[in-house]
Amino acid sequence: MDNSTLCYIEKDGQYLMLHRVKKKLDINEGKWIGVGGHLEEGESPLDCVIRETFEETGLKLINPRYRGLVTFVSRSGGKLYTEQMHLFTCAEFSGELMSDCDEGVLKWVKKEDVPALPLWEGDRIFLRLLGEEKRFFLLKLEYSDDTLVNAETAVAEG
């Protein structure tokens, strides 16, 4: 099972969004997502989100908040793929935003405008949970040929 991270960096009521338009054969091509990537050997999710965010944006995260664990189950062409994504938000950072990113185009987007962007349907669910300030949640998203067919959520109370 693959493990990855995703972070929504927050500033002035906006999220830093990445429009995935630069990589060839990108499963996220054309979509808007947060920043992050796959864990390397020996990394924790926290190590990974800090490294990936810096590589993609030039920003150093300070006190990122671990918000949820999202399990993706995807069935395509008779194959089954499972990935666990550690979801973070962060409102404190240092450094200067890079003007160029290998993955796509970085842009600050008002949080209320994000749902109008081309997003994965499952992303809409966890973005809603982030907006509701859920302390921590588990989310399972099942896709069949890029179509969301099931979503199950468990939310930590308190």
C-alpha cells in the first residue's frame, strides 16, 4: 500500500492550490489539489509533508496540523490500487513562494472559490470536513475508473 501526504497551506482566507498541468501521464492532470507527495523510505508523514511542501513551493511549514487519514481504493482496468494519504493543514510557514513548480501552477485561491475548481469528487468531501474544523477524521474513498462510487467517514469528536 502506498502512503502519501497532502497539505492545504492557509493564508488570509485562502488555500495555496496546485493546478496539475505540467507532468505527463499525471493521474491528477487538470485537477486542483493541495501540495504533497509520496513518503520515502524512513520518512514519517510529518517528515514527508515538510519535505514535499518545500520541494514544490519553497515554503517551510511551521506547526502543520494533522487533520485526517484518507484511504483511496481505486479499481481501474481490473486492477485494485490502495493508498493512504495523510492530510494536513498549515497556517504558519516561512520562505518565499517559488514562481515555478515542476508539478503545475501554484495559486492562492479563496477558500469559498475552491469548490468551483476542477477537483476530484472525494477532495470535495475532505475539503468540506476541513472547513467544518473537524478535529480529526478517517475517510475512505472508493473510485472506479475515476468515478467516486462510495465514501465512508468517521469523525473524532471533542
